[in-house]
Amino acid sequence: MHTQMKKYIHYLLFLVAIQPFVSCKDYLNIVPDNTITLEDYFVNKEMAYNALSNVYSGLPRNHLIHSTEFLLGDDWLGQRDATLAQSGLAGTRIMEGLQSATNPLLAFWQGSNYATDLYEVIRSANTFLEYIHLVKDMSELEKKQWIAQVKFLKAYYHFILIQHYGPITIVDTNIPPNATAEELFVNRSKVDDCFNYVINLIEEAIPDLDDEIMEDELGMVDQAAAKAIKARILLYRASPFFNGNKDLFGDFYNEDGETYFPMDDEGSARWKEKWNDALKATNEAIAFCEQEGFGLYQYEDQPYKFDMDDWKMNTEAMQRLYTLRLLVVDPWNKECIWGRTYRVGEGGTLQDASNIRLPRTFTSGVQETTGNSWNWAGATYQAMARYYTKNGLPIDVDKTFDKNNMYRLISTPSEDDPKYNELRGILQPGFMTLNMYLNREPRFYANLGISGGYWRAHQYRIETEMYGGTPGGYDPSVSPTDFFWTGIGVQKFVHPESKSGSWIRQLHFPFPIIRMADLYLMKAEILNELNGPGQDVYDEINKIRQRAGIPNVEEVWSNPNLCNSLYLNRHTTKEGLRDIIMLERSIEFAFEGSRFWDVMRYKKAVAEFNTPVTGWTGNAYGAQNFFRLEVKQRRQFLNRNYLWPISLNEMNTNANLIQNPGW
């Protein structure tokens, strides 16, 4: 049995175990019954476990295509752009400028348009903390561990609200039935007070969390997850958006005439203190996680049968490709510190939307259907172009990359050409493809689905062409709208063993919330902000680059034979190295939702996200018609979009709320 399938079986057992979980609203709606009280739902461990599951249900549903925040930013483009549908794909609609205060998209404040009501989940957490002591058939140690998980989740949900809304209302305890108007209609707290509340609650929870979650509890919070998330939260608090944001929110005042956002100047004592706090937490998280066996993922199993020959002839490159191809979808590998699980049978996942259909030419095995393989959530041209060249430099920086002929069609070497040996398993031999697709870094070929490449899914290696009537391409006889609108696919969230037709034929994996690569690049960023460029910063970046199979950052950016003179030694300035780190993050975490929040943290969203996203003519037949760069979708991002609007219904209910600027 393949190692992937063994892990899948363990994962299914965990998913089956959580099926009895009820929703937060169902759970709370039971309470008013005249014969049932909250105490009745904490009579034994099984009932308390259901209450615990209610708290976990608040984790953002980033695994589902219509509710995922991974669509925020400019990485993804989906079917909406073919059908002009006015529902679904909430993240995409926000990027089109369709956010509103009357009917907010991804509205975590009150729970609407594909987002969970996080305040309701927080109230469920408070209820759990208030009544868990009543359970009789649990040890005190078990209760402490569950209490710690709920405290952490309660803090994490407050952080998600801060991330989206800035100043929020803190709900430390539930409001009693006989509450006064003052208790009911609370004000928003200042940003620093919100962060302090979150960090204090996480620090309170960490000592009572398990050092390591057992295999049948995967997805639940342990100390590694809590320490890693604490580091991320402190990084956010130190970032320019939340740490001295005079230009955007210098005139955003609370009811007392004080600014909601801190106005500390860059370089001030308080500014430095926040970055130092982030560094300390990141170092602690890295040390603890490494001690617990976490690290950068490396594929150590045998290749699939369809890759065996190329593996033997091009072992190093193929092993690296497998590492990069499987680092997200290999369930609970050592890089995944914390991931978002989902229940068995849940459809509409990002894997469903991004997987291609098995071509009709594949006659062996079960004939595939469009179910669970929709063939329509793909990459933008911008995301594709961001990947480095094989030298580990951006395409506009690498002197050796033929930018003048990027869009020229060129044939890959034939199979008997010695030059093809290093491309075995990476690109098809003798295939006419785009010059821009050659000489790119390994993550390019591992993450994307391109013309002339390979798509590993359905337990096959599919030779993708992406043109109309070819594998991965437009097929109007199946669907006139289900095709990659840009002509560029994303394999990153598709497991090679996942098939179509039924959820049982898919291999499930946790969608990453935080992984080790993030901690290393966080440390690089923090060190650069505090002290500027240095070998300690380069070392953290190089951990990621070496795994990706590209040269060290200081080597290529200082090499005049590789680096364009306009960018030479850019890594030696704080601003230049910051840009390099952010680009490294945007590639390493491409399609994982990271780039949007990184751009937001540095207040560059208006500059970055007002540009239309582009792509090839995805429904065209033949290379000559296909490779025409087109505007696919207009985007609009205004200053007001930095903070989500609070629903007007919420504003009308609570007169003490002050709306976010611009809404």
C-alpha cells in the first residue's frame, strides 16, 4: 500500500470521528427549550466533545472554493470570469470592487456571504469555558487541555476579526440575559488593546496544551500550532499596517477622540519593541517545532509507477519535483504545523475546482466524470510570471533569460537529445510550447499546469496541452464554461491519487494554516526590519531556496553575469531585501492566500491590486490562437478596502459602533 494511502486511512478515521458535530447555531438554538438547559449539554464527555467541535467549526472554510480567502489577491482566476455569475467566489468578487456595507462579502463580523459568524462561535467558546467543569467522566487533565484549546481558538477568532476589521469589540464573557444597554451595546477597542487581549489569552492557553497531538486528533490545537500562530499574530502587530499607520488611519478616531490605530513612528522605542516581540516569539516557535520533529518537507517515498523510468534517469530533479508537488497534499507531513480539516463527503473544495478532467483518450480504468474535477480554477498570468528563472531571479532581473522572445513558440528537446535528460518528468519531449515556460525554477513546474508539462492526478501522469480539445483544455461538449479561463492550471491542491465521480475517490489532506516555511521566512523578514540585511537573514531565506533547488539569495543578486545592473546587489539594502523576501513568500505560498495579506501588511494593496489580471485565450484551439495575452478581469481596490465594512444591520443594532473609514 502506498504511503499516501496509509495516511489517508488514518485521516478518514479522524474525519469519521467528528461527523456527530452540530453547527454553532443548532447548538445554541436548543438552549431556550423549556426542558433543556445548557448544563444538560455538559453531562458527559461525549456531549462536551460536541460542544468542543462547535468551537472548531469557526475555522475559516478556506478549503471550499466559494468561501476561500485564497482567492483574495491576484493568484487565482475562476469560472466566474466565464459566466459572470453574481454569486459564489466571494474572494474574487471582493477583488472586483464588489464589497459593500449593505451586504458584506466574507463577513466574519455577523456571518454572511460565505463567512462564519465568528462572534457567535466566540460565544460558544465562552459557554464551553463556563460549563466544562460540570462534566463528570473526564479527568481534570483532559478538561485543562480542552479548556486550553478553546481559549486558543477564542483568541484566534478575535485575531481573524482584527485582521479584517482592525479595531473590534472584545467578547471575553457572554452577556447575561438581564444585561443593561451598556453591556449589550459595546464599543470597539483600540487595535493595540485588541492585540494585547489575543496574545495574553494565547499565552494563558499554551502551558496546558498538549506537546503533540495524537494521530486520531489531527487538526486540533497543540503547543506547536499555538506558538506558531502567536508568532504570526505578533508579526502582524509589528507590520506597518498595524504599527504606526498615520497615512491611512491617522484620522480614524474612537468615541473618546483617540485614534484606533497606534501612531508610533518607525524606529521609535515602541515600534522596535513590537518587532522584537515578534522575533522572540518566532524564535521560540521555530525551536519548539524543530524539537518536536517539524521541518521542511522532503519526499522520501518511491515514485508513482508512471514516473519510474524518468525517476531513474533524472533522479535529483524528479525527487525535488515530488517534494515541491506534494508538500501541501501529503497529509500531515512534518512541515504542516496546523491545518484545516474538513468532513468526509464535503464537496466544492479547492481540489474539486482546480483538478482537470481525465482526458477521454484514457480508456483504462474508470471513465472519469466532471464531478470532483471541474477544470476551472486556475492561475493568473501574474502568478505564473512571478516564479523565478532557474537561476532564482525574477524574469525581469535575470540577464540570461530571453525576455525579448518570451512569447515565441519553441520546441523542447527531443527525447533522444542529451539536452532533454535534465527535463525528463518535467516537460514533454519535442513539444512546441512557450519560450517563457522554459528555464524556470522547479516550483513553477510543480505548482502549475502548463502547455507541454505534466499533470499528476487520477493516478495518471497526464501530458497537458491546455488548448481546446486537448488534456486540460476547453471541451464544450462537456461544459461551455468549465475551462481554465487563463489557460494556466494549478496543481498545488490536487493530490496525484485523487479521482473524479465521488468524494470517496479523493484523497483528503489538511489545508495549510501555517507551515514551517512560513516561520523561517517570517524570521528573515523580522531580522531585516530590525537590523537590515545580513547573513542571518540570508540563511533563513536560503533554507527555502535550497529546498526549491535555486541558488542562495546573496549569490545571484550579487552576480553581474546573472543580475541586471539595475538590480545588482539589491539584497544589500533593507528596502531591496524586504521586496525580495516578499517575492519569495509570494512564490513559496502561491495560491495559499499569503500574498494578499502580505501586500496588505505593507500597505501596498492599492498599488498592487488595481491592475487587471490577465491570461491566455483559454478556450482557443491550437498554440497560435491560444497564446494571446488578454485582460481577463478588471480589478478595483480602494483605500477603504483595507478594512472590511461592518454590516449596516449591525450598525443599526448597536449605535455605539463606529463604521470603518470609507463605508
